[in-house]
Amino acid sequence: MNMDRKSRFKWCVCGLLFLAVTCLYLDRQALSILAPRLSQERGWSETDYGNMVAAYQFAYAAGVFAAGWIIDRLGSRFGFALYVALWSLVLCAHGWAVSVTSFIAVRFALGLTQAGCFPCAIKATAEWFPRQERALATGLFNTGSMIGPILAPLVILRLYAGGGWQTTCAILGGVGLLWGAAWFASYRTPPADTGPSSVAETAGDRPASALRPLPSDLPMPLSELVRYRATWAFFFGKLLSDPVWWFFLYWLPKFLHDKHGVSLTQLGAPLVTIYSIAIIGSVGAGWFTSRLIRFGLTVRRARQTAMLVCALLPVPVLLAASTPHVWTAVVLIGLATAGHSGWMANLFSLVSDAFPRRAVASVTGIGTMAGALGGIFVARFAGWVLDTTGSYWPLFVMSASAYIVAWIVIQLLLPKTPAPDGEPFHP
């Protein structure tokens, strides 16, 4: 494959990753959007629905830890196709679930299978994109996590109105199976000597593992990965920052209703505005990182600078808890979600900067597990705070400060210089 074809193909890969993440969020939200109707039809209690949500969260946290290990062994092509096919079949099975127990079971299975999405996506990005383009590529495909929630109400409600719950699940699952087939038919892993470094990367910016042959092509075992400070930098970066995103996903509609009286039928414009600002942050942060590199900063220094800017964007969200103006709150929350999206574009890229390709999915899985555990924590913490105080203020304090704390922790944990022996960083 010549250089021009490689360059075109990597952006095709990015487009497929975007579609996968969009499908992930559409499929994930099918139940939550229709929960009021299904609860009424099937007599679910709030506890029943809460158990379904918890089943997904726990399975996702456990599954993403294993997914990275599995994908580093199966490879991006087969591993991603397999995971998407499995979660699509599980989503189809949702249509035939009847009892509360069966719904809990299929939600648990969906969490396990959807856990493979981001480890696969980050690994594929590391395989095809040079370091200076990875934040941009990650920011682009990660916009699916905002497009999905925007499209979900429109798509899912229309499918449900036209054919009911079983048809909705079958169509969404069928789309996923088509994506898996397209990925398996088109994706190819570049050979080690013709990967992203040969496309656009300079020797001075390559990780140590790219400057000399790896001692082995076998995936790195967990016992070795946990020895590296870069693994723990990513772990704590996700653990500290992901709860903010989960808080907005779970509690944003309720906040707009409780604080500003926004009804269910009026939520569309505020939510579309917030997620649109988040998309700008996701793409903009990747572009900003690439520009800093072109201006002469090293990849690592550019990544640190962009992450600091993204960590500062959520600080004004403190005012969202007290402002009486709904659109002021919407803009402030939009800035916070833009900061989160840009932060993630660079945080995920940090993994592929620090580790050889054979370890990227495993480390991504470790960190994403930490983020999922943070999501479980914030769901329980938010409920306790609101029941106890009735105020959103402590939750917005957490949202404003989490990224700055995470940025400091990452700087303390990342080693200052790469190891000279072909491995990612000094332990």
C-alpha cells in the first residue's frame, strides 16, 4: 500500500470508528429512552430499573478490563468485529426479554460485550495514526459519543412508534451486524515496519518501541503492565475525570427539570446545544494538539498543554448550580463537556504514545475499567447528595475541579524520560 492510499485508508478507519461509537451510544440508550413507557407497560418499579442500570455498569467495568487483554491477543480486525457482533446479538435479545430478571441478564450481557469498543478503537488508532495525529483522530471518532445521544431520541422513538420494542431492538442490532461485517471485510493491520511511523511520524517523536524491533510481538502480560507508571497515570486520569461525564449523562435532564423547570418535551434544544459544544471540544482539542506540534512543541509537551486547557474549561461550571438563567447554565455545562471531550481525546492518545501497539488495548481496558467504576460511584454519590442536601452544588464543585486534580496526578505519575531499552517508560 503506497503512502497516498495509506493516508486515505487511515481516515476511512477513523470514519468506521466514529460509526461504531455512535452505534454504541444508540444501543446503550435504547432502554433508557423507552424506560418510562416500558416501565408503565410492564410494571417495573424504580428499583427494578435501577438494578438494570447497575447490571450494565458492573458488567461494563468488569468486561472492559478483560476486553483489552482479549483484543491484544485477537487483534483489532477480528476482535472488534467479534465484539460488535456479540453486542448486536445481545441487543436483539432485548426484544424478547420479558421478566425483570431477563432484562437484568441482557443488560449485564450488553455491558460485557460493549466493553470492547474503546480498547479496540484506541488500538486501531495506534496502528494507523502517527502520534501527532492521534488526538485529532480520537477526537473525531469520539464525537460519536455526542452524536449518539443527540440521535438516540429521534431514532429510537421513531422505530418504537413504527414497530414496537422488538422491532427497535432488531433494527439496531442489525445495523451493528452490518458494521461488524464491513469492518472485518475492510480493516487490515499495517505491518510493524510500515505502521504509522512510516506515514507521517518523525524519528524524534517515535516511542522507544518504534525505534528498534520489539523483543517480542506477544502482548504484554498484566503483571508487566502494572509495573509502569504510565499505566497508573492513565488509570487515575480516567478514575478522576470519567465520573463527571457519567454525572452529566445520568443527571443533566433531571437538573434542567428540577432547577430550571425544563419539561421532557423541551429538553431537546438544551441537550443538542450541550452535546454540540462538546463535539467542538472533542475535535478542537485534537486540532489544537496537532497545531502545537507543528509549531515545534514535542508531542508530550503539546499533549500536556492541551490537557491543561481542557482541564480549565469546566471550572466555570460552578456557576451553573446557582444561575437562574437556563441558557447560561446550558452554555456553562457545554463548556464543561467540551473540556471533557478534548481531555479524553488526548488522554486516550497518551496510551498509544507511551506503549507499543501490543499493549495499547490492555492499558486502555485497565483505565476504562477505572472510569466505569467512577461512574458507579458518582451515580450513588449523586443520589446521596441530592437526597441529603437537595443541592446540586457539591456535584458541580466535583465537576469543576476533577480535571485539574487529574492533570496534576498524571504529571506526577508520568516519568520524565522514556526508557532506553525499547519498552514504554521506566517503571
